[in-house]
Amino acid sequence: MLRFLRPKSNPPQSDEALLSAYQSGGDVELLGQLYERYVELTYGVCLKYLKKEADAEDAVMAIFEQLIEKARTHEVQNFRSWLYVLAKNYCLMQLRKPQREFSQSDFMHLNGISHPEEERPEEQEAQLRDCVEQLVAEQRSSIELFYFNEKSYQEIAEEKNEDLGKIRSYIQNGRRNLKICMEKKMVTRGLRD
């Protein structure tokens, strides 16, 4: 497995102590010790989303590079949980990058929506757009900015002059409502066939 820095001979410190020491002094070796505790978790998250071992390994390294900056500026209550979310968000951003277009099919897959294989992509796209139009305004605009304009939560919050937590809520609730809408459309379509 990947090793970031050689271990120190000192007794192990708690996550909180290592993080606090890194935040106050900026010693990357301390952060490396902390990250190494969760590198397998991070790799597992990356492999789950990116599917390829090489891509997951690259992501683990890139996440550590992001961690160097983000761990100094963010208030972290539980490092393990925070790192999990950071890794997941990193992978989702990779999936949304232009070299791999984030399609309507990817959206449905990531949100647990199954669809009949015989359905044509144009029909699926039209159904998804129809469901997006049925969302309440805050959810609709947040979903469109996040999925179709590829903006981050932070960018959306700044653009809409909203709290970051509200944007997360709009997107989560919007995804849930889209899933329900798409499933209803598939059931309705199945009844007509």
C-alpha cells in the first residue's frame, strides 16, 4: 500500500493531537502520519467511485495534496469522517470533469435510479429535464448549477448568496425528489407498455 512518510519512533498520538499540531506548526510529516492511518479507507472510497485501481491510487495522492491546504484552514471535529467526505467529493468532481462527461446516466447511477435498457437516451434525457423542471426553484437552480454547470457547493453558495448548508440541503433534497420523479415516470411508462 502507499506510504507517505516514514513512521516516527514516538508513541502514537491521537488524530486530534496530530491535526492540531499540524495546524499550528505546518509540519507535513505530522499530517502524513495522520493520513497514513486512513489511507486504506481513502483508497477504498476512491476505488468505489473511480473503479480503476490506477485512478484510485492517483486520487489518494491528489487528496493528500489537497489535505495539506484544507486541513490547515478547516475546522475539523472528526478527522476520519471529514476525510471520507473530502475523498468522496474529490472523486465526484473527477467524475464530473470534462474529459469524462457527466451524463444523465451517471447521475441516475450515482443516485440509485435504475432505468430500463430499452429506453432511448433522448427519452431518458427528456424525462430527467421534465423532472428537474418540477423541482421547487431553490432545488432546481442548485441542481442545474451543480450537475449541468459543474459548479461546486461553495461556488453555488457564493453565486446565490446562500449558506453552504442550505445549498447542500437543496441539492440532497433535489436529488431525492428527482429520483422519486424518475421512478414514477418509469412505472407510468411500464404501465403504458
